Amino acid sequence: MLISVDLITGALSFLFTVLIFSYLLGDNPLFRIGSYIFVGVTAGYVAAVAMWQVVYPQLLYPLVYGSMVDRILVFFPLLLTGFLFMKISPRTSYLGTPAMAYVAGISAAVTVGGAVLGTIFPQTLATIDIFDLARANSPFASLVSGVIILVSLVGTLAYFHFGARVTSDGTLRRFVVIELLSWVGRISIAITLGVLFAGVLLASLTAFIERIASWSIFFSSF
Amino acid sequence: MKVISAAFAIAFGLLVLAGYFIPALAPIQAVLIKWAGILLAVSALIGVFNLVIVHGEKIRSREKSNAYSTLLLISLLLTFVFGLALGPGHPIMQGVVNGVILPVEASLMAILSVTLLYAAIRLLRRRVDVMSVVFLLTVLLIVALSLPFAGIPLLGDVLRPWITQVWAMGGARGILIGVALGALTTGLRVLLAMDRPYGGK
Amino acid sequence: MADIQCSICGKKNPANTAVCQNCGASLSRGGESIQPGQEPTRKTTSELEQGLPTWLRDARDQRRQSSDDEVQLPSQPSSFPPSSLSGMDLLAGLQSQSDDDDEEIPDWLSNLTGDAGASKKSQPGAVENRRVELGGPSKPAREPEDELPSWLASLSASPAAADDRGKKEQSPADDASAVSPFGAFADIEPPTQAEEAGADWLTSLQSDASISEDAVGSEAGAFASVDLPDWMKADETPAPAPDTDVVTSDWLKSLDGQVAPETSSAPGLSEPVTDAADWLKTLDAAEGPSVPAPAAAETTDFDMPDWLKSMGDAPAAAPTPAAAPEVSADADFFMPDWLKGADEPSAAAPSAPSAPEPASAATDFETPDWLKGIEPTAVNATAAADFDMPDWLKGADEPAQPQTPSADFNVNLPGWLKSAKVETGEPAKAKPFAAAEPSAPPEPSGPVFVPAFTDFSMEEASVIDTPDWLANLGKTPEPSNLPTPETSMPSPIPEDMDSEFTSEPLAGDLDALFTDMPDWLNATSMTPSASGQQPSADETEAEKLSPASLPSWVQAMRPVDTASNPLDAAAGETMETRGPFAGLQGVLPSATYLGASSKPKSLAIKLQADDEQQNQALLLEQIMAAEAHPEPMITPAGVNSQRILRIAIFVLLLAVVTGAIFMGTQIFPLPLGRPAETMAAFNIVDTVIPPDAPVLVVFDYEPALAGEMEAVAAPLLDHLVVKNHPRMALLSTSPTGAVMAARMFSGPLGELPAIQYVNLGYLPGGLSSVRAFAQDPTHTLVLPPDVSVFNLAPASVWASPTLQGVQSFSNFAAIILITDSVDAGRTWIEQAGPLRGSAQFVVVSSAQAGPLLQPYYASGQINGLASGLYDAAVLEQNNAGRPGTARRYWDAYSLGLVLILFLLAGGALWSLAANLRERIASKEAG
């Protein structure tokens, strides 16, 4: 009798789902078995993916099958990869620092560029454009919405402003306007976080439903 | 070595940042970012190798949880060997993902619903203030408005969008801008070598 | 006789010399140093004259000079001509200090000279510490107000004056003169015939002195062999009658009177006493040419201290050795204890500075007047205890053994001392110099003179009363014990005395001061207790000297016999030739300590910490202490209730969802609402994307939310595929994205025919590579994801017909991003959005990421947004209910929401009530 892959997959899915659900009863060996196997499988799969979809096509394939330009271009990442492998041993760990520094610098630059050009400017402009009533379908609604959004936005930013001064009685107090905006921002943040919480709750419920549905499919296959 | 590292981070980082504003540097930017991606993938390999060493040491020293470490190493080696041999796209590998990785992650997400619900129920027992009350009321409203009240169109068409697209918009935008500002500050500190997360002072 | 080799300089000296002619060091018998237990060899005082320090010689000379100017009164300390302070003349410094009445004198010096208080000089003849006038007995007594050392002044002044003077604080000059009796011996010259003629003071000795045999014997032996110094020679002239008002060296006068017919007895005095008083030794030799005290005072060529000069002048008022054989019971007289009789212990009263009575000086023996007043007082006793007396001085502290001077005594005494006859048969008690014991007042039975300058035996010396100034030098040693340097020498040395000693380099003569002891002193110290002398009944405990209690500095100066100590000899250490350590080996170089005058800085051993540091230390201590005490874990109440609540929620949820799923109910209607962003996404897929256009679909979600994402993305993709037949390129920034994509197209979209797609695989580097892909997608990803060992060189993915015409990111007609996280969506929007060109950007997200991606839709950075199962239901309604995943999940989803709603509301209210109840309870509890 051939055992289909789907049957095995279904069985494994059901098994591991039960193992993980057992955590509701507390930390137990079943949960640990399921979590340790999960980590091992994930690590092995990621390593295999990294080997076949990064190391080989990006580093080894150009050396073997690539042109001279490709080979020249691959020399630097190959060198950095070699230095990065020095991180395995504590004695040679310092040799991998330049490679890590390269990655850190690239990541920082990408983050800076994206934050400035992708969020700060567009979102600021979008907040301003709300008050462009000429292009709004409903100016009044747009205006009210704009005011609410603007006040919420400024209040949220003011809530995270921690600059204060020492008063005559020795206590630290923020500026009155900042304090007022912070109070408004506190309300806005609470609403936003409530919405986010609800979204997570709904997403997890959906995942819960999916799991139960997989059981249904598994059991229905028999 | 510290100077070289800082020089690497500053030089290449500024070059990539310049590519955002100078179109002529776009190809260079692409190449540099590609190389960074390669190194990140290699670092994932190094992390897996370190995982093997740690659990191998646990097994060798016969620590208390060495049985679980044994399971981990066995599953890791099997998956890696099969993945190397068959390729990640092989149906077996997909079966491994569908049979182990996905159920576990999904189950963990499913348990999260119970935990979040329990936390929301006990919120007012621990803390009663404006933020907690507003927060909880918002959650109730969103949950309630997500119900398909077919006979009440205002609830789904007007009220829910008004909450999510107006009242939550300001806070969401403020959070996004605040996160972007924080990322900007952190990135600039790394580019200026004021922070060195890669090691060295 | 064979020549004697000096142990210091190594020069050979005649056998009959007691002092090295080269360096002035004392020549002990055989050149050997005194060993513990060894009786000192008797030396002739005159031989030790050369051992006197230069300053002492100068002082005596000056005294002699000044005594010429003094007729009636004792010579003034200031009358001392400025002495040319030669190198090692210790007494030379007396001149500079004589004018200073305020200078202090050390206790040990005061003991040497007698108490400066009134105790000594209260009554004539009282046995108290009297200052010994080493000058001629004809020397007039000094005035009380003289700036002489008190002990010197007391020797020459009247008893009343001595009382006054005694009340005064001893002047430094007194101290100076009293510090180094050795110094006085340095310049002692062999007594001459002139001295022998009888100085007044010597004459008084003959009549009044009650000299202990022990104390005097050795000293007498020493003095017998030593020529008297010139000043003593001058003093040997017949002295006038003893004057009770004059503190003169009656004992010397008496000695002079007794010794005068025994001039030739000088050799007899050369008992084996090494450190005999040189000056006393020289007195013997100088008896012949001795001149009267006034004459001696007038002599200018002598370095004579005032007290010595006064002794010469004293005879004007004090009995001369010839004219006053009786020792006046002058309390002002200093009389060595060894010169005193048996009443010395009773004469000296260490606990009562005023106790010594002059009468005690002449009780059971003919004590010279100057000896009668010599009594150790309490102060002196105390001071005596403080300083270390040399052996030769300590020897004088031994209880005086009353002993009748033998015939040999008269033979060995110098002439001037021989004239001082013992008129009473009462034994003279030898009183050690360091004796602090009060000596009982001597019985007025007549002067008893035990000459000190005869060839005394130790027994004889014991009967000699030691003067108070000698008696107070140290503790009273037991008769059987030898005095030790530590207990016999005074330790406190006043500054002026220091200056005296340090201002001038000490000549080699000074070495003799510290190494040689007059014979008469040695004899006193060596006198065994078998002499039969019994301590006076009045002798108190305090006056008893501790046996072998030499001061430390005396012990240190005691020559070390290298032959007997092979270790020292074998060490090959250099011998000190100068300074107080002369003759010693292995001492630290004195040069090292020159200039080290500062007291070492006292360092506090207590840790200096301020309050903050102490508080921190205390805090650390508390932390450390807390680590040692494990605290029991306090399990919060309600741990079981929490777990039960969680299980209940799970059970309820499971029941509801399982029932709905397994039953396949479709009770709850799909939502009627049409969110704008959701409809925009649907419209893009429906109308905007052209047919057969390349569409990039990014599967950027984790397997955890695969069910939700598949439920939301499936209707949209289904509509896209069905409507437009696009050429889709699948991409993922997650390692499991490819599997998710495959799951999507094999699951919800599995029923769709011939979907054209190509899997670009895994984009390495995570979200950082999005920019690179957006910049140059063809070079960022090259190989397809199905590369393996079986397919090592697949064709480039961009060569696939599915991606024909796609060379840049902007070539895609639409970009559909399926993500479950805000970061992934934000990254794609930030990095790839500006480079998409005209491509439509649609985001399909999870319900947890939707609210934060909403602003991007509002800002126009994305063209459509669908999030959560709610929007999936909306999309399915617009897609004819296809694929139906949302519909299948909707009843379970709705029931779950209802359950959550009720649980959330009810639980919140219950928690609120519980909280308020706790607050009220806590407030009531206070």
C-alpha cells in the first residue's frame, strides 16, 4: 500500500498540532519534542535553501559557469564570505568583523533611505493633502477627518517627546502644550493599539480555524 | 581591524545612501546591496552551524536536556541532507514544510488567540486607567463590527471604516512616522560610526 | 708589661694607660670588652682623662677660668668663658646653654645632678640628690640663680640657695653637664701633686664623704690610676672650711682630705673597672698639683664646668679636703651614692622629691656635705627609670655596703682622696647611680668616708654612698645583679643636650665616654651583694634598682667581644669607630640616619571612606547577605484559576470552531460592507491589469498565517487569473515563501487551468535585497529555485517565456504583495514603491498588519489593500464566491468572534468589579 505524501503530511500536521496544543496544559515533554523537532527541521531547511539558492547560484555558479566579469565581481563577496566564516571560531572571530560591518552599513543605508523617502515624506505629505478640500469628495467630512487625523498624529508624536524642564519645586514637567497634546496622543495611541490588538486577535482566530480545518481535511481523507 | 570595519560600514553605507538620491549610482547600489544579501544568507548558514555546535556540546557533555538536543540534531541533519540532495523545491521538502513547519507555526499562532483573549479579560483587573479602558473598548468595537450584522449596514459600512480609517489613522500614522524617525536616527548613527553593532568600539 | 692594643684604633698603648693615647678610647684589660657577668677592670681615672670629650675639657677649662672671677659665690654658668667647642668636648656646649635658664634637662641628667626641685636642697645635710662638684673643693659654691646646671649649681651653692635652685627647673646647662658624666672624664688629667695638696672639695670628702666601697672601690681604683684633670689638680689645694650654705662637692672635699696623704695610692685605685670616671681617676693623679678651689676656679687653662669650678670655689664656703674632713650635712651637696654611706638608701627618696634630707647625707657615716644632700628623689627616680645608665653608673646604684675602708683603700687612693679619712666606722653604703630608692638620712654619727679613689673592692665600693645624682640615674639594681645599660642610662635626652652632642663632631675621646666606665663606678656596679651591706631600712621599693637593667643605649654601647661571638666575627662586618656605636660591629651605618630627624608620619589604619561609599558598601553587604538566604518563592494565588481559565477559553473556542468546521454550517451571512481599499484592490485586478501582463506576486508571509493569507489572496488571484491570464512571477523574501507559493497554487488555485507562473525563488538578504531587486531584478536573481545536484546549471529564469519582456521592475504590470507583517509591507512599499513606475501596487495583508498599512493606502503609496478574513469574504462575494475558503471559515469565524465578544465583555466587567472590590477592601484595611 502506497502511502501518499499527503497522508503523511496530514498525519504529521495533526501530530504536531496536538503536540503544540498540549502547551495549554503547561510545559510538558510533548510540547518540547514538537518544538525541538520544529527547530531542527526549520534550521535544516533554511540551510538547504541558503546553500542552493544563495551560495551556489550567487558565489559558486559564477565561478564555474560565469564570465570573467562575473568572476571578478564575485571575488569581493566571496572574500567577505570567507571572512564571515571566521566568526565560527572565537579565536578568528575578529576577522569577520569587516564583513559584518559591511552588512551593517548597507542595512543602515537602506533603512535611512527608505524611512526618509518611503515613510516620512509621503506620510507627511498625505497628512497635508487631507486639507486639500478641493480634491475631496466631501470637504466637510474630509476636513473633520483631517483635523482628527492631524491632532491624533501630533498627539502621538508628542506623547513620545520626553524633553522636560525642572520646575521651581524640583519636579520635571513638560511644556503645557506638549503635555496637552501628549494627553490627546495617549487616547489616539490607545485606539490604534486597540485596533492592532483586535487585528491580531482575529488573525490568530483565523489560524485557529485553519488548524481545525486541516484536521477536518485529514480526517475526511480516510 | 576596528578601523577597517568602521571604514567599510561608513564607505559602503554612504555609497548606498547616495544611490537613493543620485540615479547614476543606482547600479552600484544594486550590486552592493546584492552582496549584502549574499552575506546575510551566509550568516544564516553560520547561525545554523552554531546551533549544531551548541547542541552537540550539550549531547557530548550529557547535560540534562541532551535528549531533546539529540532530536534537534537528527531532524536538522536529515532535513539538510535531504534538502541538499533533493533541493528545496522537491515535493519531499515541501512535505516536510507542510507537515512540520507549517503546523507548528500555525498551532503556535492559534494558541496566541487564547492567550490574547485571556490577557484582555484580565486587563482591567490589573490596571484601570484611561488608556486601558479606551483600548478595551476599541477592541470590543472592532470585534463587534467585524461580525456580519447583515441587517445593520451602518455598522459595517460607516462605523467600522470611520474607526479604522479616521480615529486609528492618526495614531497609525504617528506610529509609522515615529518608527521611521527612529530608524533614521539609528541608521545615521551606524553610518557615522557612532554605533558599531558589528563589534569594536 | 706588654703594651695594650686599643680595640678601637688598634694602636698600642703603654700598659699603665687606661685611655688610648691615640683615640682616647678606654683601654680595657687586655683590650677586651666587657662581657656580661664580667667584672669591669679597674682603671686609673687619670688615664682616662684623655678620653674626655673636648667639650668637657673646654668646659672645665672655662670653669676654671671663671672661677677666678668668683670668690664667694659659686661660679656662674655664664662665667664660663666661651669655650672653644672642640670636636668631642661634650661639656663645651655647656657654655652656650648655661645662660639659658629655660632649657630643659633630661631626667636622667637631673638624676645625675640631683633633683632640681627643692627636694634636694631643702635642708643642709639632707640626704637628697646633690650635684657633684667635680671641680676642686676649694671652688666656691654657686649661687642658686646661677645659670649652671642645677646639679652643678647645687654642688656649689648654699643649701638655701640650693633649695631655691632646686625648685627651679633645671637648666639645660645642668642637663648638659649632667648628661655625660663620661664627658667629664674625657679631659681628666692624671692627678698631680698639686692636686694631691688638697682641693677643698677633696678635703671635704675626707671628712664628710661616705663612700660605698663598691661604688667607690672601682671608681677609686680607676681614679687611683688616673691623673686628675687640671681643674681637679687646681682643686686639690686646701679648700676652705665647708660652708653649709654652699653647695660644694663636700664629698670631693672630703675625699681630698682623705686622699691627700695617699697620693701614691693612685695605682691602688686601678681596680678592674673599665669605665671608671676618668675625671675621678685623673683626680688621683692630679692630687699633687691640685690647686685650691678658688685657685682652680681662677685657672683659665682648664675646661672645667661650672659645677666643677664651683667645687673649687666651694671650699670657700665648703670644707676643703684638708680643712674639712667632715662632710657637711649640706643638703645642697651632690654626693654620689657610692660615696655615701649606708644611709644612702634612706637618704634618697624617689617618691618624695623633697624627701631627701641633707641630714641623710651624714648619718651613719661621715658623709660629705655635698654627699649628704644627695638623695634620689621621686622625680629622679622616675627619671632614673626613664633613662638607661651606663654600667659604670649603675654600678654605683648598688646598695651601698657599709664597709670600713681597708688599709688598702688608703693605699690606692689618690693623695687628695686619701686625705679624706673615714672618721666613722659606720659603713658607707654604696648607692648605685641609678638608684631611685630614697636613701635614708644618714645618721649624724659622723662623716663616714669611704674613699672612692682607692683600690676598692666591690665590697668596699658597696659601702660608699653614691650621690643622689648618681643614684637617680637609674633604677636600683639588686645587689646580685649587674646593672645593664638599658636601665642605667637616661633615655630622654633634652634637645639642648642633643645640640650639645650633635653640634660638634665628637672626637674620638668621646668614645671613651660610652665605652669606658670609671673604675669607681665600675666597682660600684660590680659589687656583689655579699659585701654585707644591707639596704637602709628606709629604702623604698622605688629606690631599688632592677638587676641588670642597663639602659638600652648603654647596652648598645657596650663593646662586643668579637672573639667570644664568632658569629659577629665571622660576619666580617665592619666595626664602628666613631660615634656612640664605637667598638660595635654590625650596626647600621649612622650616616644613614643622619638627618632623619622627622618623626615618621603616622598613618591611619582606618579606611577613609565618605558617607556615600559607606552607604554603598552597606548596600553591597546587604546584597551579599541576601544571596546567602534563599527566599521562598511566593506562588501567586490563583495560579490554578489562570490555567483553568485558559483551558476553558480554549475548550470553548475549540468547540465552537470545530463544530462549525466539521458541521460545515453557513449560517452567518457574509459581510455586506465594501471597504474602499478592498474594492480598490479588486478593481485593479479586475480592470487595471491588462491581460497577459507580467505580474509580480510576492509571497512574503510565514507558514503561521498561511490559512488566513490563502483565504484573503486566493479570491484576488483567482479573479486575476481567471480575468486576465497574467504571467506571474513568484518571489519571496522568506526561505519558506517558495513552499507557500506552491501551496497556494496547489491548493486554493489548484483548480485553475494552466496558470503561467515562474518561481523566482528566494531573495536572499531579507528585506534589504528588495531595493536591489527593484533596481536590477535580472541580475539579482538568476537561477531558478529548482537547482539541485541533478540540475546544477539550469537556464536563467529571466529567459523563461513567462517573463518575456521583463527587464526591470517597472516592466511588471502589477505588483501583488502578500504579507502578514507590517515590516515586510512597509519595506516593499518604501524600497520598491518608488521604482515600480506605473505598475499597480496591491497589498494583501493579514488582519494584524492591515491597520498599519492603511496610511500607505491613504497616502497613495499602494493602490489597494485587502486585509483579514473580513476582506477575504468581501472579495469572495465579488468573485462569485470563489474559491470559497473564506466562506468555509466564516461561520467558525463569526462564532468565534461572538464568543470572543462575550468573553471579552464579560471578563472585562468581572475584572473591573474585582479590581474595585480589592481597592475598597484595601482602603478599608487602611
